[in-house]
Amino acid sequence: WTFDDRVAKAFREKDISVPGGGRLYWSPDRQAVFFVGEARGTQSVWRVDVDAAGHRVVDGPMRVTSAMRDANDFSLSRDGRRLAFDASTRTARLWQYELAGTDRIDQDRGQPVSLEAADTAQPDLSRDGTRLVFQQVLPGGRQRRALIMRDMISGEDQILHVFDSATETLLSARWSPSGRLLSYVHVTQSPSGHRGQLRVLDPATNRDVDVTSPTELVDFPTGWTLDERAIVVNGRRYADGRWAVARLPLDAAPHAETAARIVTTSEGDIFDATVSP
């Protein structure tokens, strides 16, 4: 299928993306396709007009629904004249709980860590329990995110990095054993593809250092060695496309991939390798 130039231009100007896993619905006359699209932080039902025989998208996109909450899924009537959809706002909030004994959470003693209305993800607590890092959606839309450090003693927050998830992503932020440094993956996205790079951030100075060179085969840092001289990663960069767990020495930065020490490999996926304290 091809898009007419003005349709492609309209998608770019309206900054519309299509969430993964969403369904497409044909109109009964096969002259239009309906879908859920996200534009500037809000999900709505959209329509494009098509030339089915010529495999072309010829007009649109046109917004069909306009609700304060996100449209998540929808259905067309058989005659194509009516549309039903559900709309909701979904957020994830961070909480901390005291353990009752050693094996369960005391549900009555939970304390919220993040804001109720702000979606948060990917938390990591330092080993001494004094620092928490997490991602949070900022006002203005779900694509505007921040990497935030919470001082668990004072409750103060420090924004370490602000980014637009349409063009860049931060993944797998992990504290070093001392809680002094953060490892993370920085992924840039463009029409030509994505490239990821392992970095280490010092929150005291808010300066980061490149550990590896950028690559399409993104690493996922999951832990540090106790001496903080190496980072443990899993990915498909080190064993001819097979998944591998590897140790990357920091003294080989910014090309630590050239000195990687492979721990193990697998034909299947390997995730979340971690080093014992």
C-alpha cells in the first residue's frame, strides 16, 4: 500500500502515531479504514479514505471521536453509520509498602510515592533504599516524559532528563551498588530506524558518559558488578545475533562492546540477568 503525499504530510503535521496491537476496521463499502491513533497525548478514533483496488490511502486522516479520555477500542455497525467505542484514562502509580513479617505486604500500610494522575514506569531503588529513579509522563501529553530521581529521605524530586518519546527513549535505568551512578540505554528513533547506546549518568553533576557506540542491536543493562567496574547487559550484539549475557568494562568506554566478556548465550531470548549482592 502507498500513501498519497498530502496524506503522509497530514500524518506528520498532526503528529499521529498508531499504538501497537490496535485493530483496523474496514467500512462496509471498503472506501475507508478506521483506527485508533494517538496525537499529542490523546488517543482518538481516526479515519482514512482509501482506493482499495489501487492499494492507496487517498485522503485523511480525519478525527472521528473527540473525548476528554482516551479511545481504546471501537466497533462499527454493519451499515457503517454508527460507531461504539470505550474511553478511559489509564495510569500507573508507584507505592511503597511495609512488609508484614518477611513474606507479605501489609495492604493497610501503603504510601504513594508518585502523583495519582501521572503515569509512571520503570522504577529502580538503590540498594541502601535512599534513592528511587523512575519515568513519569509530564503535562502536555504521554509523549513528553522525564527521568526522575526521588530522595526517599526528604521526599524531594530531581528531574534528570526530559525527552519526547516520539524521537527518543530511555530504558532500564539501574543504580550501581553504591547508589552513586545510573546505567541506562538511550534509544533514538527516526524514519530510518532506531539506534541504542549504553550510558552512565552521575546524578550529582547530571552528566552522562557514553559506554558503548550506537547500534541497532540495543543492549539492556540489568545490573552492575560489586566493584562498579563493569555493567551486566543482555542483548544480541555479542554472539552473531544470538541472545547473550555479557559484562562490559567501564574502562573500555566509549566502545566497551569491543571488550565485552560473554557469560552465556542462547538461541532463545534472555532477559533480566542480575548479579547477587
